[in-house]
Amino acid sequence: MLEAGRNCWRIEPAERLAFLIDGQAYFSAVRSAVAQARRSIFILGWDIDSRMRLVPEGANDGLPEPLGDFLDAVVARGNGIQAHVLSWDFAMLFALEREWLTTYKLDWRTHRHLRFRLDDRHPFGASHHQKVVVVDDRVAFVGGFDLTRCRWDTSEHACGEPLRIDPDGKPYGPFHDVGVIVEGPVAAALGELARERWCRATGQRLKPPQAAPQGPSPWPPRLQADLEDVRVAVARTEPRFDSFDGVDEIRLMHQDAIASARSHIYIENQYFSSAAVGAAIAQRLAEPEGPDVVVVTPQRESGWLEESTMGVLRSRLHRRLAAADVHRRFRAYCPQIPELGKQCLNVHSKVMTVDDELFSVGSANISNRSMGFDTECNLVVEAAGQADAAAAARVRAAVALLRNRLLAEHLDVAPDRVAAALRQFGRLNAAIESLRQEGRRTLAPSRPEVAPELEALLPEQAFIDPEAPLQPDRFVAQFVPKEAKPRVSRRTLAIAAAVFGLGTLAAAWRVTPLQGLLDLDVLMRAAEQVREHRLAPLLTLLAYVLAGLVAMPVTALIAVTGIVFGPTEGLVYAVMGSLLSAAVTYGIGRALGRELVRRFAGRRINRLSRVLAHRGVVAMTVVRLLPVAPFTLVNVVAGASHIGLRDYLLGTFLGMAPGICMTVLFIDRVTEAVRDPGLGSFALLAVVVALVVAGAILIHQQVSAREPAR
């Protein structure tokens, strides 16, 4: 099935290959290999955190524990070791979830042979999502893991695991992922891929190695190989960008693999929304003698934004497959751990097995983005593509081993029991059902559903989960007409701002310390104290400026202002405070200059700002309406870019004032309804909610009317 140049990039020999299931196995192997580096280290990732500990229980190898200090110590040993770390130049929407000043921590203050850069060489809206580590071009890692926070866990996924904490010492939930380590020529091919990506991102072309270093391999000494002397395919996704053509090898590989299945397909993935993969599965489900299809995903997406977008798309795809499943062969599960209650294990892996013939492990989600929009890298091994019958038999045993180990982990049984159930029942679905046990760790049926209101709001995949690169001009044109300074309906802007403001408010109360202030009595006592202070207006404005400087969510502060001062004064203070904070942080961006801000914000953001600048006040208004980035970071980037102060402030006012008004009014009505429950207060609250819902429907109609036919 695999064909180099079509559904994979290259097919290369691997001397050894091993599966690394869950973070304890993966990160300890990465640390062991990197510690043995003698010439070069490449790390490509979606995210990286210099504070994370690859081995939280203690590596005891004489090197520092935090990742950044560890890499610095490895290259500082001498012998000319060069380390290159490349991470996605992330969208500002993720800024508060990531480590700050990573460039300083991994580049400016480290050894000159350790270089860290941000990758912004991809289309507007796309991301660098490859997760690759290469050591000396002899050993390489590929999988779903980034070297960042909240990824480490054991395969037991114990709810009270004391080592599962982030760099700030806060615990996080159980986390499941899968990687693979390879040794030999396929690792050298991945080194070539890493150097090419580095060149595209930085413009610096690194020389390929002249010869492999002498001495022992950096393969972790205690790691047992699952396969030896096997041919491994490297499959990629790369979007079309600049002079480079797009690459959709991973999409074609998935479609071909699904078409080749005879008995069963097992998929384990963080997302499940790809139209192309869904269509391929639906076609097989319609066949009278088609394969069983098992999809294991998280119960729900991580966070408010993902639940509101990718969650809706997953629900739609599940409905399509359920309609196509006339022979009852499609099963969707989530791994359930009783101690978590209704919440399931966080599945982050990207794995597919087909019969006992093929496995794929890598970074690609089953989403449209991963099939054609983001950069991705998977390793694929196929029994039929091996050199001889003995090698093919070894691959079949390894495919079965991977699938059975994963199912055994989720079903809390031994892999041998999974194999025995498959032999007994002959079908994957029946085998899983025979091993499921209610009341203990198991695979629970997953029926992803979303509220009808949210379903109606969300358009199809065009901008949320795109299959092809977006053009900034086309993106802005969905909301801003082509005239230089067009007129836009104030009603449309007000409605959009109201819905966005309330949505951001909900997110702020969920992810910020405000969630600990839900006691209404406490809030009202604090409100009385602040409101009665003679310097209350000045202190309030100062609070907005300080909040902007520390990147506190502005919507949360607006909500607090409404609680403290009520709807009238609260509206005035919130608007004045927001504009003052916006002006101060804009000035900081202007003072820092474009080049310094670019080092932290990325050239891609500045390119977009130039596009917006040509469109005047309305363009800035749209930026405020769309959830593209946190308030403070937008301000700093705008100050360092091409947007004039007049257009910036006027657009900020037009974009934020309606939302501030609705937020303050909403908070006031909720507070009144809770403090003085009655027909009148609840009726007014219902009117506010009805206005928001009506606004959401109108926005949906506006966006749908503007979308071009496809």
C-alpha cells in the first residue's frame, strides 16, 4: 500500500523500533538518548517548556533536571554538540497556556551551541505541529508528545499520582499519549526533515553530517526493541506556502489504509473531525462485509474553546458515521476511570492500526487541519512492504502487540486477554464488548453531543478546521467589505460584541482565579468597601492599567466592575479603563519596536497587522470582535505594527463598548436575580439572555450569507 512520493515521503530501514506508551516511557527514553548525544540534537514541536522535568521522579544521571538546564548542560560538555530547538510561533490565543520568555530561557542565556527559534513559516491560521526529536541522526522519536507541561503520566493513570504536576506545582489530570523510537537510516531521514524545517523557519541551512559518529548508539540502554530490521515510512503533511507545494501524504495514507482493511480498524486520536477520513470510513461501513471500526477519543475536548468548535465538528462526524453504519460495525469509546467520575481519560495519542498489517504513530490528528493545513509527521510500518516473509511476520506481531497493549491499558486487563478475546470472537467489536466491565476502568461508549444552540451557531469547517491554507485578505473579507473605510451595521457590531463578550466572560470565570470568588456575599461586601472609597474612580482606572500590564483577562475585570459599581457607573468605568489600559500597552509596544516584539510575538502576527492596518477603523473593530488573542498581547503587537493610534483607539472603542455594555448588564441582572429572586428579576434576566441568543443567530446568518459556495 505504501508508495514513496505519493502517500509517504520515504521508506527507510530501521535497525530497531520500540513503542513508547505514555509519558513515563517516552520522556525517560528521550532524556537518555539526548544525554548520550555526541554531535547533534534536533527538537521540533508544537510547544516546549524549559521548566518541565522529563523524569520527575529524578533522572540521577548527573545532569540538571529541568529541560532547559538539561539541554544547556549537554551542549556545554564540549565535543562540538549542536542543539537546535524549533517550536511553533503560536497564535496569541494560546499565550496564557505557554511558558513566557522561552526565547530568553532557551537561547539568550544558554550556551551558544543551543539555539531556539519560533517557526512562523506557514500560512495564516496554520501551525507547526510536527513532534520530532533526533539525536546524532542515529536515533529519532516521533509521536504525539511535546516536551512541555502537563504531558507526563504513567500507564496506570492513577488519580492521586503525586508526580503529575506542572512546573508551578499544580496537579493535572491523567494524560495518555503514544510515541515511537527508531534507530538507523530512518532516523537520518528524520534528521534531514528537521534540518529542512529549520531552514524554512530561520533561513539558515545546516550542513548534513558527513559520517555517523563512532561509538555506541544513543539508543536508551534499558529499552527493549519491539521490532528489528524493519522498513519504516515517513509520512508528512505540509501546507502550500510561499514557493513550496503542499504535501498531503498523511491524508492519502489514511484513506488507502482504511480502504485496505479486511477485519478491523483501530483508531486512537485526540480529535475526530476529518471529512476525508470520515468519508473513507463511511464507505467501508456501508459494505456488507466491511471491517469493524473502533475509535477511541477523549470524552470531550480540552477547554471551552475546543468544546465549542472541534467538539461540534466531532459530533457532526459521529452522526454521519452512525447514519452510514447500517451493519452496526462502528464503535466509539472513551477510556473511563471510575475515580474521575463522569470525566474520561485525556487521550492525546495519534495511532491507527489496520488488521495485523499496518500501524501509524505520529503527530497527525484525525482533523482537516492535520490532513492538509498544519505541518505533521507520522511513522508508518506495513507488513506487506517488508523485505521478506520473516520480516512481514515480525511486523504483524508488532501491530497486534501495539493494538492489544493499548486496549489492555484502557480495559484494565492483560494484553494476552485481548489477544485471546480476538481469537475467540474473531471480531474486534465483540472482543472489546466481552472485556468491558462496568464500575471499573474500562472503555465506555462515547456519544458526543452538543447543545442545539451551539450547533446552530457554528459554521462548517471553513475557518475552524480548514483543509487548505486561508488567505488573510479572504479571512478579513468575511467580516470587512473591500472598500477602504466601509460602513458596517452598528447593530451587527453590537450583537457580535455582545456574544463574544459573554463567551469570553464565561472562559475567564472558568480559567482564572475569579472562579474562587463565586460567593455572592463576599463579592457584595467587597463591592461596598470599594464603592464607598473617595478615590474609587481613580483606583478603578489604575486597576485596568495594572491588569493590562500583567495580562489579566480584561473581560473578567469588566465583570467585577459591573458588580462593584452597578450598570451605569460600571459601564462608564469599564469603557474608560479598557481604553486607558489599551493606550498604555499600545505605547509599550510602540516603545519596544517591531523587531523586539517580533522575537516574542512572531513575524506572522505583524504580517496580519499590516493587512488590517490598510482597512482602518473597521478592521481594528473586527480584531476586537474576533477571539484571536488576549487583550494585552493584541495591544502590544498593534503598538509595534502599522496601526495608527487614532484608528486603534476608535476601533477598540467600537469593538469593545457594545460587549462591555452587555457584559455589565448581564452581570447586574444575574446578581439581582440571585440576591432578590422573583418573577421580575428573572424576567429581566431572560430578556437579556434572549437578546444574546437572538444576536448569536443573526451573526450566524451574517457569516453564512457571506461564505462563498464550495
